[in-house]
Amino acid sequence: MCVLAVAGCAGSSRTEEDYRLKAANTAEAAASAVGTARLATEAAGRGNTTSAYASVLLGEAEKDLAGAEQAFTSRQPPDANADRIRGEVTDALSAAGDALTAARIAARRGESTALAGHTPALAKAQDQLDRLEERLS
């Protein structure tokens, strides 16, 4: 049992550069998940998919985002500058998660035409993550 507990801990990054690159990779993975969600809301808004199918896509995107977030937040930032990076990334991940959750809820309620209304929030979250990834790389 102890082995499982230790295996789940990611530990710390030894340098700020290593931490920054892990943050960039996290932002990239999160932007990809949000991009998938964005495509689903756009397709639903055009009537090209059902809310049930969009719900599945959005649920999977939400799981992907949560996985990226968990992997990143389990890392210990090595210094105060890394603390700032951590704050920026977790804020962007939180905004993306909120946008994804709202879209998934709408899809599960069968509001397929209303899903297009979630596209701007997803686009904003994706753009924020893309800019963050670019700046940290």
C-alpha cells in the first residue's frame, strides 16, 4: 500500500526551468482538451451532432483536463518564481475546467443548440492556455 501511495506522488522539480517546461506541457495538453470540447460545441450549434454525442466528447475532454491538472499540481515548485508559474497555470486550468463543466452540463441536459453559446468561453480558455504554453516553452 505504501508503494502505491509513493508512486502517486510526483515529487518536486529540481529547477525552475524543469518546472516551467512541465507547466508548458500541461498548458498544451489542457489546450488540446479544451479544443476538443470547442469543436463539439461548434458542431452541436450547427446541428451536426447530437447532445448525447457531444456529452461524451465533453466528458472525455473534461477527464483529460483533470488528468493534466492533477499531474501538474502534484509537482512541488522549486522556488518563488515557480510559485508564480504555478498560480498562472492553475488559474488557467480552473477557468478551462469551469467552461468545460458548463458545456458538459448543457449537453447532458439535451441542450444541443444551446451548446454553441459555450463556444466563446471555451475559445477564451483555449487561447489563454495556448498563450501560456507558448510563453513558458
